Amino acid sequence: MCREILLPNLRDSDYAISISGKAYGLRQDIRLFLEITGVTWKIKADETYQLRKSGLFCENVVLEEHEKLVIRTKRGEELELIVADSGLSFLTLEKYDFRQMSQISIGAAPQNEICYEFENLISSYHAAETLEKKRDEICLIALLDTLEYLKKGGRISKTVAFAGGLLNIKPVITVVDGEIQVIGKARGSKQGNNLLVQKIHESGGIDFDEPIILGYSGLSDSYLKKYVEDSRDIWQDKADSLDSTLICSVIGTHTGPGVVAVAFFKKG
């Protein structure tokens, strides 16, 4: 009989796990006592059981990845523990086949109300882990229709905004480490759309196996539709459809109307 037990993310705390003797064919229940100090989990010996590691009995055992421990009860029965993962982001005490188990209780008693739907828990964890890894692959590039709102936000000077207005300059921006950066400028909408396409290619291109979202600001998406038409070589035969959304007012306040934005995952 195998079960998988997750340990919670705690700091400087004691913890206990109740193991049903009946579930493992033992003549007594076992209550394991654990302690975490800093980033280290330890199992502590108790009067009801002993701990054995590498053939030697110990007062306490630090959990280390892929390690095997033996718990010996007062009746002389033994239970083996396998440490699958000792990282604090996903602590696991035992790694087993849980396909026949929809839930598992965690806590001081088998009837503990803290229950997890195990497959959903695993899926959610790995989804979050995957997103964390792919975060650096996300790219946001936008074409602004005017410099006026960058001037109002203090990101460019009045002189630069005035000159840009006279020359009909369209800046292309991106976000790097949470900060807006201007990565190019073009004169007029046509050249602006071409520059946006160019910057997408320079970023590494679009991974069409991942989600793509287009954005626009203002009362009309006409600029966005014109951009999609001008850049159809990017999407043609690669994307079945292109989802778009209105950029929220929090961002639109700083960019102004007429923005065309593309958010995508870069090719690996």
C-alpha cells in the first residue's frame, strides 16, 4: 500500500502526520512528529517509534531528496518512507501510486478536514511552475499613435513630444523587467505598422502553439484591423483566429487612443 503525503509550506514550526496502521497492515497507528527550522524539514524520533537511516537508528532525520527512511514501531513493525522532493515549494514525504485515490487527508488525524483533490493539486502546481518558467518568453510590443500621453506622464519632454507631433512620429514600445522602453520610432501609420512587424521578428518571432492576444485603445479598433491587414504575412496559415481586447483605462490613460498591441510567447 502506497500513499503520497504533501507537507505544507511552513517556517519555524512543528507538524505531525497521522498514519493509519490499518491502511498499511500495521497493528498500531503512527503519528510522525516533524519540525522545520529555516528551510529544513526533520522527522523526530518518539517513544512510539524509532527512525533508521542507512542501517543506523537516529534521534532525528533531515529530509533529503530521494532518501529512504525506515520507521520501526514498538511492536517491531517497519514502514519505509521515500522522500521524492525536499524543496519548500512542493514538499513531498512519500511518492506513490495514487491513481485509485481521489482525496488524501493531511494533518494530525485521518479524519482531518484539510483535504486536497490530489490530481487537481498536482495539475495546478505544475501549471504554475510551467508559467513561471515561461514568463521570460512572454513579449509585449505596442505601437502608439501619439506622443502626447507619454509627455503628460513625464516619460518624454515637451520638446520631444512637439517635434514628434510635427513629424507624425509613432513610437514602438515594449516592457522590460516591468518598465516601458521605447524600442523604435516611425513616421506615419504605415511605417509604424511595418516597424511593429519588424520588432516582432527581431524579438524571435511568435510561437503559434501558445496563446496570442491583440489589444487596442480608444473607441474604435480600426487601427488594429489595419495593422492585422498590413501584417497578414505573420498570421496567414499560422493562426486560425486572432483574439483581441480593449486595453483597460489604467494603461490607456498613459498611452492614449489608437494603440495597437501584440502580446505573445516568443519562439524558443
